[in-house]
Amino acid sequence: AGGSKVRFQPISGTILAVANKNVINILDFNNSTVVECLQGHVKDICSICWDVSGYWIASASEDEVRIWSLMMYGYRQCVYHYPSNGKKFTSIIFHPRYHNVLVIGSSQGMELLIIDVGGLLIKHVSDLPTTGLAACMQNEFIASTTTGIDSVVNKWK
């Protein structure tokens, strides 16, 4: 169950999400067993992240973002799907303050994906190509990076 992206679930610390190509394996870290396999991406996954509750996991490949529900045992499925429509997705994080907001970095900028009862709302927030994202729970900041001639690190609240 090796892979290129690895993230611990924030609450228990014993559940691990491992992205390997276009699949996410959910592992019980204590006994090294795969407890769930999340499938649906066509292209390789480039970024994964947990929400603070540990009930949701988001995954991004260059052509789509998926949000998976892990709320109830046996109920693990993709509940939201957001296609890139030509943008190349690079990274994702859940917003450190607004837990129903997923921040998406792409070759064409940064977007907020607002998860609502009725579906998804999209808000474009930056035109800078975003290659990396990080969230800080303590001060609720987000850092984003760009590469190229004008490599920049931006701080967002």
C-alpha cells in the first residue's frame, strides 16, 4: 500500500490516507491493514488532505477534485466532484477557519470550493499560478506558493 502522498487523520492519529497513482488507501496504522479503498480518479492524485474533524478527505488530480465522506463505517464514497475545466489542479487544503471551504491551487490561480448543503459554490481568489498550499490552524493563515520567474510565497487569512 505504498504511495506518493501520505496524510494522518487529524483526530485519531491511527488512520492514514495513502494516495498511490489514482487510488487512495485508508490504512489502520496500528495493524498496517487497508480498511478502505477510495477509487474514482482517472489521473494520478497530486494532493490529498483531511478536514479537521477527520470525517472528510479531499483529493486532487490535475483534472478533478473529489471530496470523500468517511463519516460512518461502511459509508465511504465520493460525495462531491469538481472538474478542472481545463485548469491543471496542483494542490488542495481545507481552510483552517472555515471548515466547509476547500482551497484549490491550479495553474490558473486559486479558488475556494464552498461545500454547501445544496452542492458546491466556487469563488476565484487569485490569478497567480498556485503550486503549493499550507494551512496553519493556530493563526488561521494559508500560505500559497508560485514557481517560475516570479516565485512568490503569499500569506492569506
